[in-house]
Amino acid sequence: MNSAAGPQNSITDVTGVLVGHQHSIDPNATLGSGAATGCTVLRVPGGATASVDVRGGGPGTRETDLLDPGNTVRQVNAVLLTGGSAYGLAAADGVMRWLEEHGEGIPMDPADPSRVVPIVPGAVIFDLPVGDWHIRPGADFGFLAADSAQTEFARGSVGAGVGARAGSIKGGVGTASVRFTDGPAAGITVGALIVANPVGSVFDPRTGLPWGAGTDGPEHFGLRPVTADRLTAANALPVKGTVLNTTIGAVATDAALDPSACRRLATTAHDGIARAIRPAHSPLDGDTLFALATGTAVPGPGFPLPPAFPADLLILDQLCTAAAVCVERAIVDAILSATSVAGIPSYTDLFGNA
């Protein structure tokens, strides 16, 4: 099985997926004052089949019941990832408003194409202590993030990653992609977008290297060994000190999958969180991953299987493996791309080895 990163090493390498951010950052923000929050929207013009898997003990979500494969609605129009804890879910109203104005949603009246109901699931991170507790994303944030969605977007301390903290250091937004060049999934792309805000650690206290570099090796991310003095300083940082956290995100593919296969994709994508964050899926996190399938890839030749198995089983197997790898890489990307906000040190501030 051969694969390579997509052209942008981004979730938008999956045809049909666009990403936009909206945030507010006060350059003088502290833990408790100034603006330091935002949201990120994945928009899928025309809709995408979707599902979700929630693993953390403290999730903040919207429309996740709808994504159960046994339920009626099979497509979403956008996914909201936001700061602001449960307050931040209000940003989804703005995403819906943008979609309605552009005729995106479930058509409910054959005589009036403007009558649509957009489907916008969402998940939140707890970032309220970063900056002013009372400044959080609202409907206007969601509208502007949806409006700005495109194939190229910033990473790090942007959008929903502005107030993110990854253990003792700065978290953020990261992304990665994989495109298969042979095997049953040849020609298909998988991508991930992650907002890393866990209570757990994202780097090995013995080496200073990100846990998520374990699969690919530090050279893949351009990392060098950490000096002893920098490692000592990093290990001396205080723990996060909050009972609410959460890593959220989405994986996407251009394969044509049904809701059950999307659910399996979301489930195995959580393996990437477990590789890159320790501990993962804790009672103090609300870890939530969505899975989207745009169906824009041209299917390759089929592989014969016993009739008891789904026809796309071998393809799905490859996609699930790639989803976990993309999530793992996206978490490392989030950490390496992040910059300090509100005095929270970034990985590169501490180690200077990226």
C-alpha cells in the first residue's frame, strides 16, 4: 500500500471541502483579559455524507444525534469547530444563516428553492479562561468563517485554535492529508483537521519530541533533538489547571461512503488522538471527531469479496488506517504551527527545534 501527502498536506486536498476561520485576538490578552477566541468552519458545497464519534467524557456538541447512521438525514452542509465552550455553539446559527442565503441545505419546498434547512453539526473546546471569559464566538463569527472558507487556510493559533492549550503549551489548528497511489483505495484522498486543546501532554517528557512524531519519526516534521536545558524548562511548566479541555476535528475523504462507513472512519480516526496525546479521551476532555465523505473521487476497479461483506470493505480498511495517521500528523502540525497567545508558550518557543 503506497501513499503520499496531498498537494497541500491539508484536509482541503479532499475535493469538495473548504475551510474558513474567524477569530478575535487582543495582542495584550492574558489569562482572564482581552479577546482570544474564535471558530473554524468546514464547508462542503452540495453536502457530504457524514457521521461522528464522541469519545471524551465532557463533550459540547450540536446535531450529533442526527449523525447516527440509523437516523434519517444522511448529509451535512458544514461542520463547526469552535471555542467558547457551550456558548460557542451559537456560532452555528451564523453558519446556517450563510448557508440559507446561498441556498445550501435540505430543500423543503419544491416550489420555493430558498426554503432550505442547512445541517450544521458542531463541537466546542473549553477556552474560556484564555482571554476574557465573556468574549466568545457568536453567530457573526460563524457567518464570517463560513464566508471565508476556501482551499487555502492558516494553521496554528487561528480560528478555533486561538484559545487552545495542549497540556502545558499552546495548542491550535492543524491539518494533514494522505493520497493513495495503489491498492483498493488508489486515487482516493483522506484528510484531517484538528483543534488540539487536550488536558493531556503532547510531547514526551524524556525527549521533548511530540508524541505524534512516533509513527513517522521526528525527521518527517523537520525536528531535531532537544537540548537538556530546554527540556528541563519545558517539564517545569505548570499543568493546565482546568477540568474542561477537548480535542475536536474532522476527517474527510473523497470516497463515496455511506453513513455507517463514515462512522467507522470517525471511530478509527480517534486512534490518531491516542497516539499523539497522553492521556486521551479522558473524563476531562470532550474529544469529538466528525467524518465526511464527498464522493467526488472516481472509483477504481472493484475487488471481489464474499457477499456477506460490504463491497467497499477493502477501501474502507485503507481509509481508516489513513484517517488515524492524518489525525496524528494534524495534531503535530497544530503544535508546531501554534504561536504564543495570552502568555501560553508555544512548542517552538520552548524547544526551538522545528
